[in-house]
Amino acid sequence: MQLGIRLHDIKKAPLEERLQIANEQGFKCGHLALSKVISEYSVADDALTPGFACYLKKLFNENNIDIAVLGCYLNLANPNEESLKKNQARYLAHIRFASLLGCGVVGTETGAVNEGYKYEERNHSDEALEIFVKNLRPVIEYAEKMGIIFAIEPVFKHIVCNPERARKVLDEINSPNLQIIFDPVNLLDISNYQNREQIIHNAIDLLGQDVAVVHIKDFKVEDNKLISVAAGTGEMDYSEIISFIKTRKPYIHVTLENTVPENAVASREYIQKLWDECEV
């Protein structure tokens, strides 16, 4: 596997410095969310030019860091038509930019049926899933034209909240350019986390063939809520995940989430040790 980090979890600094730090800390790839790591200049849609892409590509290459995910986490089920069109346009700009960057995937979560991108029960309805699929289709069509993999990340509180709904989206869109970002902790909630072994097993069974990237973090239970924390500092058992990666996904991008500058290296070393000790 190629272990990486969300670049916005590295200490606040210009992107050039963050990449140097990532390299020095032993990371091989990064999750790049433009607006979260670049504040010195514009990253608006019309700023994503070929020249900018070439500059970033060179910068990442100089630091031996792959762009695992170009993140664009906007709501594709926004009920406000004007906002939805802006979000879709932003996705198209990222897909076009990704085609020049040579990154792994353009990644997103799967939205909510309100403008605030908040959890409500209706997110888990059939109607919500239909809205998401409808609004996702033109984005995937553009990804196909540009030769880019677009990956959705199932999250319990969002529309694609479990492996079954993710499988349904993959089957309905039926495109080789639509794949999965697998974040096991994002499938969990206070209501189901005690069944996490079965949930993770089911996710691998249903979605494993379409997993393009793996996100790794941990969780703790505080005040009757799940709190995301760095890998190795919570309750997760990564045995099946590591075995899945080692047996079926050679050299896949695996990015750490919810680290802080003080524990990022320890988190990387923890996951690497599990990998080294995993027998398959």
C-alpha cells in the first residue's frame, strides 16, 4: 500500500511547505482539498488552468507525493437549484483539472436533502437516493469524457449511508469511471458501531471490487457520540481491512484522516506495523 495523509491535517503552511513535511514524515500520497490548503491565491473554477495544474504536478513530483484524491466535497442533492448547478460546475472543473494533474480520483461524499448539508432522516429515503443518482449522472458522464475516476465515499449520515445503497448507486450508474472511497469509520454511528465487524465485512463483500482508495482513521465514544480520531488512538480493529488491502489492492492509496501534526507519524507507523505483521 501507499500510505498518505490529508494535506490539510499537516500544520498550516503554504502547500509547498506542507508537501515537504509530508515527504519528510514518510508519506507517499496526499488528499488534496484545494480550498483547505491554498489561501495565498485563487482556487476558483476559472483559476484551475492547465498552467496551474502543471505547476502542482511538478510540485508533487518533486516531493515524491502522489495526489491520491482531489477532494470536492459538495452537496449533489442540494434542493436549491442555483446552488446545485454551482456545485455540479465545481465538480466538472475539478474533473477537468484532475485530467491534467494525473491524480488518482476526484472524491466526494454523497450529500443531504437540505441546503445545510446536515443529517436528517429523509437522507436515508429512497427519494433521496434517486435525487443523488439523478444529479450524479452528468458528473459521471463528464468524468468518462475526461478519462477520470470519480469516487464516492459512503457516510452513515449522508444519502449513501451504507454498503447496500453504495452498491445500488454503482449498479444504476453502471460506469467504470465511478468507484468507491472506502472509509470504514464513516459507515459507523452510535446506533450501529457495536456491529462494526459485520458492517466492515459486508462493505468489503459488496464494494471491494470497486474500491479505489481507502481512508483510515479511528473512533472513540464520547457523550454518546462517535468521535473520529487518528488511527491507533481509538477502538478500531483493522485486521480485516489490512488483509483486504494486502490481498486484493496492491499499491492502493491509503490516506490517514483526523491526525494532527503531533501524531501523524505515529499513526502512519502504527498502520505500517499492522501491514508488516499481517499474514495472508
